[in-house]
Amino acid sequence: MSKIDFTEAPLGVHSIDHFTLVVPDLAEEVKFLTAFGLGVETRADRLLLRTVGSNHVWGQILPGEKKKLAYVSMACYEGELEGIREQVAAAGGAFEAHHPAGSGDGFWFRDPDGILFQVKVGAKTQPDQKTAMPDLSIPSNVRGAPARSKAPLARPTRMSHMALFTSNVTRSLDFHIRALGVRLADRSGEIIAFTYGRHGSDHHLLAFLSGGGPGLHHSSWDVPSVEDCGRANTQLRAAGYDRHWGPGRHVLGSNYFNYVKDKFGQWWEASAHIDYIEKDADWTIANFADEDSLYLWGPDMPEEFPVNVEL
Ligand SMILES: [Fe+2]
């Protein structure tokens, strides 16, 4: 890796508010996302995605010709909106006036790969501290596992992060550090880089992955434990979705994972117990070789996993 001094921005977003994705068949996506454990509301022209116990809309799915990321909406504190707008301008972001969500909030721009972003004032959806993993140990004289037919569905409680394809990891990283004020957590050379939110966030909020151009690699949804990652795999296979990577455990971020691909080539991750970086924490950035950073344990990564199907 070439040594690059990234310029630290004075302000920064705290969360992803939501994203919008286009797919060819909304009815099919309702079936998939319900099996994935999300709450899906069908509107006349779109789907709204929620998680159990929350009214926040994390995602919108619109109908279109092929699977494609429409935009990512980032949230910031009210006192930082104008300053972040100035950071985006100084970093060379291409501002746009149109509002695909029908929302005039905040401002819109494209990053160097042409990915459309919104920045607006919004609630912090990232946690303020690391969530403990439930204790999975079972005492003596107690039956630990339920019958398979009685097992509860794995259901995400919130969105954790998004991984975006880019034609140039270092360029995307440099831009978003200066524009959105995210910070580098860890990277694996020019393959992938993970950024976090300075106000306290998961180890990754936005990840940038080499993919020859723009696109959405995956959105990641937090589940309580490694047990839920396992059950997510089983419940999705039972629903007819058999293209997975996982269950496994990552090195960078340390999270337990199960990725599943929908019928349109989009990966969705169930993630548990990801590393958390507190506000103002002294985090040491690592740069791992890719063979040493991808996963600690789990099945081999499928060949189709890193392919950008949006190109
Ligand atoms: Fe992920």
C-alpha cells in the first residue's frame, strides 16, 4: 500500500439514514426480505424496510430495469450540516439539485465514482456503545436447543453498514474522509477500506470495495448473536435462497456474518457483534493482507461474492 496522509476533516456525519435500491420485481423482493427478517411495507410505488421494534425506514426499494443502487442518505447533527456541505464542496463533490426521494432535506452530491449521496439532519441511528452479545451458555439439566420447527426467525434490529463498490479504493477513501468526515478504521490494501463515524459507530459505517465502478456490494443488518447468523442461513435456504457466504467470522470488524444473495444479485448481510469505535477513541488503523483479513473461520468465499453486477 502506498502511504497516504488523509486530511482529517473538522466535522462528520454520524450515521446512515437510509438507502434506496432499484430491483426489477418488488413482489419477489418482498418475499426475500421477509425471509431475511425485515419488516416490509408495500406502498404503491415502493417498498419501505424497517427492523423489528423500530419505526425507522432504513431502506426503500423502487422498481426498475435491473438491480442498482440509487443513493445513500447520510445523517448528521444540525450544527454540522452547513460545515459538511462546505467540506463536500472543498473535496470536489458534484452537487445535484434533484431529490429522488421527494425530499428537499439537506443536500445531494455525487462522489468520484458517481454514487449519489444525500446529507441531511437526522437522528443518530448508530449505537452510542457496543451492544453485549447475549449469553449463549446453557446450564446443566436444561435442554439448550429448541426443536427446529420452534426456532424463532432471525430478525435484524438495525442496519449496521453498507459496502460500496468503487473503481479506486484510495480515491474514494480520501474523498469521503474529507467530504463526509468519516474516519479510516482498517483496510486491506487496494481491495477494501472500512470507515467509521467519528461520533461513535460500528467499526464500519461505509466500506469501499474495489469493483471496477460504482455499485452496492451489500447492506449489513445487525442481529443479536452468532446464533442468529446461523439461523438466518437456515431460514433463507428453507425459503429457497441458497446462494450464501457464511456463517463465518470476519477479521476486520470481527463480526460474525452470513451473507445471502437475492434473485437480482444483491448481497444482504446478517452481522453480529461487530467491533465498536467510541467517539474520540484512540483506534489503531491496521492494513492487513487480504488473505489474512477476510475471514477468521467459515466456508470459502464464493467466486461470485466480490463481483459488481451493477456494471
Ligand atoms: Fe459487511
